[in-house]
Amino acid sequence: MKIRLIQLFSVALAVTLVFQSCGTSSRNSTLSGVGQRNADGVIELLVPERAEGQSDVLGLALDPIDTVRVAFVGLGMRGGDAVRRFTHIPGVKIVALCDVYEDRVKASNAMLQQNGFPAAQEYFGDTAAWRKMVAQPDVDLVYICTGWDTHTPIAVQAMKDGKHVAIEVPAATSVDECWELVNTAEQTRKHCLMLENCVYDNFEMTTLNMAQQGLFGNIVHTEGAYLHDLRSMNFAEEGEPGHYADMWRLKQNTRRTGDVYPTHGLGPIAQILGIHRGDKMNTLVSMNTDQFGMTEYARKKFGDTSAYAKTPYRMGDHTTTLIRTENGKTMMIQHDVTSPRPYSRIHQVSGTKGFAQKYPVAGISLEADNEAVQGLDYQNLSGHSYVPRETFDRLMADYQHPVIRQVGALAQEVGGHGGMDFVMDYRLIYCLRNGLPLDMDVYDAAEMSCLTGLSELSIENGSAPVAVPDFTRGAWNRTKGQHYAFTPADAAALGIGDAAGE
């Protein structure tokens, strides 16, 4: 079902009205000023015209940067470890460190000097200190690891100040912010990468390669999730392990509903389906449970009469979003940070010739007559059961993605979520140093992040279907499939026929 996009000069007003209407709208509302339902009952958001002289940044490749000068803002759980990882990447100079808390800046600077690196410039003590840092002329890349609400403002200003940006997930918290990132990247011609580390997990990258090599046939359905019990961290006060500065993540659960953290599950399957690389997300429907677990946990920890126990948390315990693509594929994304359940990103790929999933136990299933593996002596293939362990291990080795072959061994030594954080960082610097297109672009950042606002809009309107904006404004079919770029020399060393990757 094609989605008819309605043009309007100001998306900012539209998104403001979306959230103003959330408390009173219903499935039969007219959504005046927000968008409108088309003949199929789909809520269509307003999409801004591209400004005159502005063009897309698909496949953006810029002049190589021999030594990438990096400035970090936000040195908590994610940022502090990112600084450590960057000390293992060649061609990097860490020039600036910024955080509200002075001790975090001092600790990262001490780590740099202990490892033989020069001290970086320090910015701290003010929530606006980052503005001075991103304005400095000796910075090429701003690496953003702050709370979610400041991701887009910092990134937009940094791009306007002439810097490339890398933004922790999600890159934006509303559809309006997604358009801000897209428009600013197009206007400034700067790279804007969302730091979605889960696409660099070995299993996710291997299944991407398998899918692109036709192992699963025609991909029909995919699933991803973020299922992670974060109650102890959400309710950690200052000084307790896992504390979020100013308890910002708890505040997200208090004032938002929908899937506020969709990117870990969505990123890998979006790449497998080639979202804005031959396919696009057209329509989504979201539904969530009521809220139970947050209040129950708050009562246990703080008591029935505590402010935490009396707070009305808007975030339902479990959110499910279903998406249909232009090419007739479906995606399911789930979010649950409240239930006492094992961690899972699900990561499931279902095609006409095979199937794979990572959780709860990694497994691959292939039809015996699968053309992609004929004559390769893979044993015991059946669409009704997983391949035996020996066959699984061989498939994982035979289809290992070139990116993992390039840097996976070093990533295991450096670490960071099993190495995928380091692969992500290494690839970012590798592409900047060699003048290659980045693995992900600003449209990836917008597509993955927009589910927060769109799922909230669907839920607040009785789980109504909502159109997913085409952030490329019509260019979603120009390129075919996800590509990871390599230099000609590295492509030859990895045995890749095309330097664009596999």
C-alpha cells in the first residue's frame, strides 16, 4: 500500500501538534494540524519540502582526513569507554573532552595520559559547555554520548559549526528532530552517523552477508527487539551503580509512551531488507501493555508512600510495533525494559529458503534444496529444524562478513559489548580517513529514531496505522542493498570483487 505524503512548509509545527494532541486524540479524530487519514485510514504526517539548493547526501564521500581530531561530549557509561576504545584506533587524535561532571572529564584525561596520549582540552561544569567545544576549529568529529534529549541539539549545532557528528542511540526523540538532522546534514554536507553498535555484532553481520548471498531466499519477515531489564538502573539515585545523570532515563519512562529505544533491534534487520536502499518502511502499527512493573519496583525499593511509587509512568511495560515495507515485507520491533526476563534483541530473519535467529539460542535453518548451498556438502539441512552445531559453525565461518574479517580479531581484544562497539568506532574512522561513504548515513539515523514518535502517535490514537516518512524524499530506491566500503587494496586483501563491499 503506497503512502501518499502531504507537503507542508513547517514540520516543526506539525510535530508539536502531534504531541499536544496525544492526551485527547482518538482513533476517529481528524488530527487537525497534524496530518490526516487517507482513504485507507492511515495517519499521514506532514513532510517538509527540501529547501532550494539543498540535495540529498546518499553515498556521501568527502576528502580523506589523515588524522581525525575527535571531541567527546558526555563521558558517562558510554562516553568514557568510547574514549578508551579510540586509543586503539590508528589515525585518531583526541582533542577535547566535555561533560557536566568535572570528575568524568579528569578521569578520561588521566586515562589518555597514562596510555601515552597528550591531554585533551577540558570542558565541564555547565550544561552548555559543549557549545564552546564544538565551535573550536581544531575538531573534525564530535562524538555525542549525552542523554537522549540533547543528542539532536548538539549534533545540529556541531554540523553547523563544520563538524562531522556521531550520535549515540537514538539520534532523535521526535520526528521533528529527525527532520532537523536530515536537513542540517544535507545543508552542511557533513556526515551524521548514529552509533548503532548492534549492526556490528558478528551474528547480525553474518546473517546480513548470508541474506545478501541469497542463503535465505527472498526475505519475507524480520524481527528485532530491545528486551533488557533496566529497573535497577532507572531507579538508581546519584552514587548508586548504574545511575543515569539526573535520572534522565527514568524521566523518559515517565513522560513518554511507545518504543523509545527501537534502534538496536531495528538497525540490523533494516540493513537486511535494504531500507532506503531498494525498499522503505511504509506503515506501522504499535500497541503496548499498561504499566505495571515500574510502580511495583518503586514500591519495593522506596516504599508505597514514596514519590517514585506514586509517579504515573506513561511507558507501558511491553511495546510491539509492526511495520510493512514498500516491497511487501514485514518487520516486528519490541521494547521492554521493565520485565524480569533474559536480555534479548531477538534478531530473526525469515525467508523463502531459510531462517535464522540469535535469541534465546542462535540457530539457522535451511531447506535441503536451497540453491545457494548446493554442492557445498552442508549436512542435515531441513526447513523443519535447525542445522546441527557442526554445520552452524561452518556456515558462520564461511559467511563471516568482510568487516569482521577486517577488524574482528582486534575488536575481541579491545572489547566493548563483545567487540561490536570497537568495530563500529573503527569503521567510522576508517571511512573518514579514506574518504569513503560511512556504513550508515543520516537517513538511517532518522528512519531508526523516528519509531519513537510514530509508535507513540499510533498508540495514542488507538493503535492506528501511521505512515513512515520517506526521509530521502523519493531517493529510497536509487541504491540497491546495504554496502560497506573498503579501499581497493583492502577489498583485494579480503577477496572482495567490489570495493563497495558485500
